[in-house]
Amino acid sequence: MESIETIIPDNEGNHLVIVLSFYDDNDKTGTFQIPQEFVELDIADISIDKLHIDLPLNLSAFFKMCQWLIDQFSIFPNAVFSFICSTDPLETHHSAMASEQYRWNLFENLYQRNIPKLTEMGIESGDRVKGYNCRNRRVSDIRTRVLSDKTCSRYPPGYPTSHQ
Amino acid sequence: METTNTIRIPKPSRELVAFIERAQRQKKERMKKICDKYRKLTNG
């Protein structure tokens, strides 16, 4: 799986680590059942973690993260991006709210802040898929963004990538 | 302006649940390795 990584400091001792992981052709045709003729379509999953879990993170790192992601949307205009929300426990000041709901609200607010920029870039819609697992009452969310239909190569010349 | 469409799946298939859980596991493993690498770099 090819990936692009970045680390964003919050200038207070912590960092956000963001990774775009591009699914390979086997995942696309096997797991996602995408027809062979569309196998060139890039599908990237977004991963976001605090570098130091036990330290707070200044909100400015999230704002910088949004700009970095918008830059990636621009670099890969023909890609589909997904974000699978974690269901791991999370310590917050909102104990009545499930961790995944807290995360969802955070990313929804960040998304809403950036709608003008996204609209300017020609992003037409975002689709959300929510799957409720009733047995243990967990919620898993997948959000995908389908960008404009301009064509581009996966990695422009000189663009830094890493392989895992 | 409404820019988001929500599709709710009240009773997801076993396959969908298995896919999401597998994806979450793999994601967690990938991120652990990457974060370990950056912790070493920032502490070093």
C-alpha cells in the first residue's frame, strides 16, 4: 500500500500525524468490487493520530491539517478519499458522548469550516455512510469525498511518497 | 447550503461490518508504526 505522510506541530510540544494510504488494485477490484475498467481510480484512506496520546493538542494543528488535506485534494483531483472513524475510547470533557460521536462532531465542524474552500475547488458533494452494529451498539462511519473529474497522474514528478 | 448526503444502513451486512473492523485494525497497526517512527525522530 502506497502512502503519503506528514507531521504537523501544534507549537506546544505535540504533533498531528496524517497519512493518506492508497488502496492497491487488489483491494479495489476485490474488496470494493470496482470494475476493472475503473481500476485506475485512486482511493485513499485518511488516518489521523496525535503523536503523543497523553498530551493535549492545540486546535491550530487541526486547522493546518485541513489546509494540508485540501492541498492533497488539489494534487489528486481524480481520487476518492475515505475516513473511517475510530471507535476506540477517548478521554474528553463530554463524558455523556460516545467517543466516535465526539470524533465525528470534531471532523464535521472542521469540514463545515472549510466548505467555502472546497466549493471553490469544485467538490460537488460528500457522501456519508453510517453502519450501525446493533449487537454492541458501536457505530462505524465512512465518509468519502468524490472530487472533480479532472485527470492527473498519481504522483506528480518530485512528489515525496513512501512505501510500506 | 447542504453539501452532504447521508446514507444510513441500520442493519449492515456481516461483510460490511467485517470490512470496517478489518480496515480499522489495519489502520491502527499502520499508524502505530508510523507514530513510533516520528516519536523517535522528534525525540532524537
